Amino acid sequence: MKISGIKSKLLLAFVTILVIMTGLNVGLAIYLTNQQSEREAFTSLTRQTILLQDDLQKTTLDLRAIAEKTTRGTDNLSDLATIYAQTQQIITNSGQPAEYERVLVFNKVISLNRLQVVLRSAGFSSIAVYVDNELSHYVTTAEAGMSVVRAGHKALIKTGQNQAGELEFDNWPNWAEGDLSPLITFQVTLVNRPTISFYFAAEQRVVLQIVIPVQAVTQTVMRNNITLGDPAGLLVNQLSIATPETLNQSAPGQNKPLIIGAFVFQKVFDQAFLEEVASQTGLLPALYSPDGLRQIQIVDLKIDPTDLVQWVQENPGATDQQIQQHTLMVDGEAYYQALTLWRFEEEPRLIIGFAQSGASAAQKVRETVTGLLGIAGLVLIVGGVLGYVLFDHLVKPIVTLTEMVARIGLNTQVEAPGQKTTPTFSDKLIEIDLRADDEVQQLTAAFNAMIRQLRQSFETLEERVAHRTAELEAVNKDLETFSYSVSHDLRAPLRAISGFAAILARRHRANLNDEGQHYLDNIVRAGEQMGRLIDDLLTYSRLGRSSVHRGPVALREIFTLLAEEFAGRVKEIGGTLEIADDLPVVMGDKTLLTQIFTNLLDNALTYRRADVPAQVTVTHQTEDKTVIIRVCDNGIGIAPEYQEKIFNIFQRLHSQEEYPGTGIGLATVKRSVEMLGGRLWVESEVGQGSAFFVKLPKE
């Protein structure tokens, strides 16, 4: 739709600016709202990350305290001492009766009953007892088991839960062999002090493991009760939690304490734990190993803790809490994320992370956008009405001025269909009478001054046109006189000089010495060169006065005639002339086109390299409404600085002795091409040849 009228355009411009400004304000408000939502999201994530870290810290400390208290318990230490002594007795005397093994199993069941109470009350996932470094017995929330010797080989027997969810210890003689729980290992590395560690197990689980080593003083003694056939026994006393200090202490006359086993307590943090945290916080928690290679998370957010891991590696002893915040895209949805490294007893344990979907923030932004768009629409309506009233007041004088200018006496008259209109004088060139208090008044004064100048110009126009026409006719007459003089007055003496020189050469050449013959030859050549120069100059001058007869011209016909014309010359110099068979039809003057391509072919055969056979090709390229003819040779080429100058009249780059010519040919070609509405240019490289391009209108 075309917008006309200054008032409509100004109003459109005003509304456009108003829309742009309103859009910018709305966009800025949306951006600030989004930023505020993002800051609130990161604040919540950081707070929950610190809280979960504190909860893990407290849980770990509490569980360690319970583990140490359980290990120090008299009953548990007594159970371990008994099991250790009986195990050593069986190992030392492999031929002991089966009753020894039954007593050992019974004592393990007693220990398992005690440990099950601790496991359920404290929230452990498993408790295992190791004698030396090998598994003795264990209990988990779902099963209990122990290592035994059956038929001379070690085996694992276990029991599960009954229908009431209770572990069945009473039927221990009937426990069957089975596989070890994934939480338990057959062996453990004994340490000389209580240790805490975290490791990532299979099935998306993080395991907190507390190892409490137990030390004791052992002594072989004679037993009074030899019912079982072995009077020797092992006395295990002074049991306590092992530490490096107590292991090096011993009373005079006693054996040095040694580590007889360990209690291993484990707490599992799995998907259920993360889901509970998520339900409490409304966020998405995740746990990572300190190296960032293993993790458990509810939703795979593809979080990359590489930066935090790198910071931890570069600052191994740092105690400052480093919290990293990121925004990432998962399946087209934005998530805000916070990560921190949790250290326990100055050792990096876990990377704790929380993420929050950007959907809640997006909802707030949508609500803000809805409100802002409503306000923006109201502003646009009110602004449009006020703008219409204001511009109507401002534009009314300009409209009045336009109507008055339209009534001034400058009319147009159509001379012929399809031709341009020419202004004619009118008596309606009257000054404008308009009163205004702003720039419109100045514009009115400028129009009135212009009208006065137009009136004066129209009055003298015919006189000036007649004078200029007379001047042009005089110039044309002078040009015709010059052409006649060149063709008649200059040619007559030139013919006399050339004629007498020819007679002299024919009749008296033998009477002349070598120097005379040389001068005579120079006169003949100079006459011929002068004749060619006069012919080319007349051809160039006639171009400005001759009319162009445009019409369809078949280039193939022109080049067929030119090929026949240049055939003898091409054969004489041992060259080749190749012309494309599919040359098109163009709009032009056949005479001018023949003259153009005659000059180009003549130059291509003239300016050749002495040691290389001339190769000239003629091709074409068709564009939308034009055709480009390309005349290419392998001659001497043209330096870049001369590729524009060669189209100037009398511009030559070589002497007559090197390459004959008048310096007018290419100037004539360029002028002829321009008269046909075309364009001429050259691409060349010295020593490689030249390519002349003629661009002409298509048929």
C-alpha cells in the first residue's frame, strides 16, 4: 500500500517511533524482570546448596559418633573378641570338630542381632564385621549373612526378610548359601584409625563408609575346659578402638596390641534421598565425585563441573567455599544451577549441586509481558489520537501551500506517445498569498522568489534557445568544413607526394645510391601512414554526426565474413582464428559492429609475439538482457597502467617500426560501442595476451 500525503507520512513516522520506543521499554522491562528472576533463582540455589552441605556434615558427624559408640560397646567388643578367638582356633586347628563351627556361627548370630538394632535406630544401610581383613558377618536393611566353612571351603550363607519385614535370625542353622550384598566386600583394608570415605557405587548411589578398627592384646593360654579336645586357647583382652598412639603402647610383660578386625558402617545416598530433598526444596539436587567423573541426579541436566574441579585441583588446601553458578539449556528449556565442593575434615568429599527450571521465572516474565503489552497498547492508542490532532494542526498550512503551488502556471504538453513532456509557458505564474508564523512563511517567500525567476526565465527562453541553436549549427558547419578540408585539401597534396614518390621509385630507383633509396622508401611509408591516419581520423569524426540504425544483427554472419577477410593474413603468419558457432543476435548497427570487430581482430593479429604463433578466439556469454563478446589473443599483452589509456585517441604504446598503427582504432571502437549503448573493456597480462570484452544489448 502506497502512503501519500505529508500528514499521513508524519503520522506514520510518529506511530512508528512510538511503537519502537514502547517496544524498547517493554523489552527492557522484560530483560530486567528476567534478570531479577535469575538472581532470585541463584540466591535460592546457593542457600539450599549450603543447607544440604550442612545437613551432610551433621549427618556424617552423627553417624561417626554412633559408629564409634557402637564399637566401644562392651557387648560388641566381647562378641568380636569371642569371634576372633574362635576363628583363629579353627584356622590353627583345621581338624577341629564341627561343633566349633556351630558355636562360631551362633556367636555371629548374636552379634548380628545386636548390630541390627543399631542399623535400624541410626539409619545405617549396612554394618559389617571383619576379622583381620576378611568378612565375618554383616547385616543390611534387607538381609543378613556371614562367612562360614563348609565341607572344607569358605562359603557365604544368608537370610532375608519374612512377610512382616523382619530378618529371620532364629533359623540360622538353615541359612542357605547366596551371593554377597552389593554393599559388602569380602575384604577390607585395615587402617590404624577410624576413617570416613565416600564412594560412588553402581545404580546411582553414593555410599558413606565409616571404618572403625579394633585393637586388642592376644595371648595363648591353657584352658581348663577341654571338653572339645583342645586344652590350648587364645585369650583376647584390652579391646578398644585402634589409634596410632595406642597401637604403640604396651605394658611390661604383655604382647604389643594388634588390630584384630574392624566394624564397617555404611550409609547409602541414592535416588530416593535426592527425591526427598527435591520434595522438600522444590529444586533438583545432584551429587558428584570430587573429580567430576561420577554422579547421581534425578534429571540428566548434563552439568559439567569441570571448572569447579579445576579450581579444587589448583587450590587443594583452600578453605574458602567456592560456589559456581551457571545457566544451561536442556532440551530447549533453561535451567539455573549452583555447585559447591563439600570438604569434610579438610578433605574434598563431594560436589553438591542444585538446579532449578527456568519455567517458573518464565511464568513471571509472561505475566509481566502481558501487563506491559496492555499498557503499551493503551499508550499507542492515546499517542495515535494526540499525534493525529497535532499533525493536522502542523500540516494544514503546508497542504494549503501545496494546493496553491499546484495552481501556478507550469503545465506540461505531451508531444508524442512514449516521449517525454516539455514545459510550456503559462500566464498562471502568479505569486502565492499565504500567511503563517513559522517556516511555512519562509517557504512561501522562497516559492514566490522562484516564481519570479521562472517568469523571467520563460520570457528570455526562446531567445536563448535560438541563440544556442545558431551556435550549434555554426559548430557543425565548422566540423563539416574541417572534414572536407581533411578529405580534399590534405589528400590532394598527399596524393601528389605519394604519386611522385612512386614514379621516382619505379623509374629512377636504380640511379639512386643506398642512402637515396632509403630516403625514398621513408617517403613512401610516411605517405601511406599519413593516408591511413587521415582515413581513421575521418572515420572517428563522422561517428558524432552519423545516425545509428539499430536492429537485430546476427553476429555469426559478421564474423563469417571477417573470417574470410582475415583468412589469408592468418595463414601468412601461421596463426589460428577460432570463432564460436553459437554467436547470438544482438541489437545494434551492422556497419558499426563490423567496424568494431574488424578493428579488434586486426589488433589481435598485429600485436603478436614474434616467437609464438598467433591464436585468436571469439566467444560469448549471455546475461539477462545483454551479451558479452570476448575477443582473446595470446599476444604481447598490455600493462595494467595502460589498460584505460589505450582507448584514448592517438594513444600508442609502441613505435611504427615495432607495430604499425595510427592510435585511433581503439578510440573509434570505444566510441562506436558506446553509441550502441554498450560497454568496452580489456583484461590483459604482459607476455600472456589480451581479452577485449564488448557488452551489447540482446535482441
